[in-house]
Amino acid sequence: MSVFLGEILAHPALAAADPLVHPRGVVADAQPVRWVHSSEVLDIAPLLRGGELLLCGGITLATATPAKREDYVRELAQRGIAALAIETGGALPEIPADMLQKAEEYGLPVVELRKVVPFVGVMQAINSMLVSESVGHLQQADAATRAMAAELAHGASLDKILGVLAGITGSAVQLTSPWGVTMGSAVPEGWSSGVDAEAGDGPADDDDAGPGPHAPRGGHGGGDGRPGGTAVTVDIPVRGVLMGRLEVRVPAAADVALAQVAGERSVDILGLALLQHTPPGLHALAGAELMRAVLNAAPEWRLEQLAPGAGFPTDSPAVVAAIHAASPQEVRGAVETFLSSRRIPCAAYLDDAELVVMIGLPCTDTAGERRQLLEALKGLAGDPDAVIAVGPLAGGVADASWSLAEARRALEVRQIRRRNASARRQYPARGLVVVDAEDAAVESLSLTCLDASAREAFVHRQLRAVLEHDAQRQSQLLETLQVWLDSGCNTAQSARELHLERQSMHHRLQRIFELCGGDPRGTGRLAALHLAARMAGLP
């Protein structure tokens, strides 16, 4: 069975901390925990899978702003962690009331650790127990996979193959197409016919569907219609094409963790079964093969050979987008639905955690169509933590690999900018983010054509006095210069972005001009300063 939060809090390693669960009334015994992790980093959410008990010493929370604490709670809740445990006393005498209120709103249990315990010891003790539990799940899941493979080898139907999985998990199981059509279903022996969601009734409601193969969602009314039940979903690709979605509806008495592991381990077998029963169409296979060629930077002739079968004329303008998301298949569905509704040709491929999409554009007003596409993608529904980087325009499919490389580099530049951003200019954490690779063209050129020592030398020659001033006086002159140059030397706009009074902005600019040898406007030094400011901070 799964290891639940209540069991973990009762373990001697954590019980010594005198834990108190907020809000009152949370049933800790109903909250499964997959792993215990410790971190003081407030931007930790993207590195988590979901299901963790996160231990926090409270040091960074003590100095964080209320807005930052709210972002922290919201991002952890969206990631689907089991609970957040915060040590109080010392730097953080108590958990802020506004933080507890937000955690309750987002449905995130918060555990107050009222006594000091060594987090390393806690993680060693609890994670050892969790590993032992996981080994048992893997053994059971592998047994199920072998039995499913035997059924497949004997030509069994999808219902028969799914019946093995239903039996070992004690759950209702169904396999649906990406469009929600049921292709096979099964329930374990003794399954009550009066239960609301018999496996063949169709796909689970949105509120019950899990967020993807890596993070089961629990705590709601489950897909089996019984209180405390949980729905687990796992995507089934065939040759790079999404062909099905496995839905395991786990009743309250069954083991959600086992259902998750068994579902993930059955992906290959179910993929083979789908290939046998409903092979993907030629158009879908051609699109997947084209995208694999783009990912592998295949020769131009190979891309041009594959493009027509996927619906792309060889001379068709296109852009390639690189998408990073916690639930890439969810984003994939949203992107493909959006593009098909506008009759825009596309081909998508999921490579590990990265979703790559090639998007065709018309031959007329191509630049304008690309701008409209960028704006439309910003309103896309789906994973709120997703980042979509749209590459520059490729004149034909032969340049698709280059467009993808530039999109990926734009993601790299965004990460660098986020790390270098000061507390005054934190990048927004809310909502889907669309990145235009053309905005990072200078950084891309610098990263590909200049080595690190050459970049450092150029930045030092142009901005040495500004960098020394910032280092000695803890000022933000470099940041001010970057914002001012990026705005086209618009002082009023820069002041608004930096939240400065116009007079303060003028004082800063005057100091920058003194350090840089005068006002650069109207001189050749303006371009050099802008280039140096964009390259500052690159690794």
C-alpha cells in the first residue's frame, strides 16, 4: 500500500518535531507521499514531480515578501506536492497567517514543525521506507506487464489485456483515444455494478483526470465515483504519435502508487497492442518521422523528402517551437487543437520532457502571420507553468533544425536572464510564457560565435566602470542601462518598468553617462554599449 502523510508524521524521525497540520481537519492519512525532499529555494517547484513532502527550514520564507510567499505556495500546489513542512522558531517564529490562508485556498496541506529535527536524518529514514515500498510496487507492476505481454502474444483483445492491469491494481481501467473514444476497458472481479464510473462509461471528467504520467492527483471525488477515489492517467504513444490515454480509476481502498507505477510500466505493451489493433495513419507517422529528422538535424534532402507526406511543401515557410511543461501532452493537445481550428499545418513530437512543434505559415505576409501566432499562443489554455519558445522564421523545411536550435537557445537565454534578474525585476511566475527567439538574437549570436573569454573581454572594455560601481556600492546601474537601452532609450518607459521616479531615473542615467564617457545617443558607442549590456551575465 501507499505510504501516507499521517504515517510519515508519526515516524519517530518526524514525530520528534511535534508536527501540526494546517488547516485543521485535513485527513493526513488520506494524503499519499512519494518522496521526502528538503530545500530553502523558493523557486523549487519546477524541479519537483509531485507527491513530495517538502521540508523547509523557514530561513528564506522569513525574509520573503507576501507576494513571493503566495507564489511559492501556489507553485507547489500546482506541482501537486503532498504537503509542505515548515520549521518554526528562530528566523521564523510562526508560519505567516496569509501564507496559511493561501495554502488552504490552493488545497496544499502545511505541516508546522514546532521543534528542530535534522532534515538529513528525516530524509534518510523516511526515504528508505519509501524506497522499500517502491520496490514492491515495481515487482508487482513487472508481474502485471509480463502477464499482459503473454495475453498480447496470444492475440487477446484490448479488454483482455486491460483486465490483467485491472486485476492487479484493483481498479477500473479504460483505454481511450486522444479524442475520448473508448477503445477498451476492464474492471476487477467483484467490482460493484452500482459504482458510478464503470470503466467503459467514457473518459473521466476533467476534475478527476490526473495531470499526466508523472503526477497523479488525489483528494477529490475519484474517477470510480466513491469518496476519496483517485484517477490516474498515462499517455500511450506509438512511434512518437499519441495514440491513446490509459485511465485507471482507483477506489479509496486501493493503492494509488501501485496504479501509477503499473500504468507507467504498461505503456510499451499497450503501445504494441494499439499498433496491432489501430495502427496510426500515414499522415501521423510521416509527421512523427519528419520531427525526428528535425530533432536529429538530418540533412536538408531528408527533411525535404519527408515534408510532403506530413503536409508541408518543401518551400513552405515555418517556425519550430520548443515547449517545456510539467504536462507536455496537455499542452500538445491545446496547441494542436488551436492550430487545427485555424487550419494551420503542424507536426508535433514529444522528446522526453520537451515538446517540439513545427508550424507552417502562409507565403504572403509571413512576418505578420508569425507575430499574430505569437500573440495567439499567449492566450492558449493549458499548463500554467509551460514555456513556449518560438524559433525564427525558416524559409523552408530545410531550415527547420536551425529554427529549433534558436528556439532552444532562447529558452537558455531566458533561464540566464531569470538567474541574473535582481529582486526588483523578478520575472512573473504566473501563467503560460511565450518566448520569441528573435528577441534573443544578440545573445544567440554571442553564444554561438564568441567564446566566453572574448565576450568577457568585450563587456569589460565597454562597461568596466559600471560593473565596478555596482560591485562596490550594491547599485543597479547595469540593470538600469539594460532596461533603458532595450526600451530604445525611452527614459519614461524605463522608469515605469524599474518602478522609479523620473528624477531618480535621470540621476542614474547621468551617473552611467559619467562612467561610460558621456551620453552615447547619436554616437557609434550606443550599439557597442547595448551589445555589451546584452552579453553581460552570459556564461
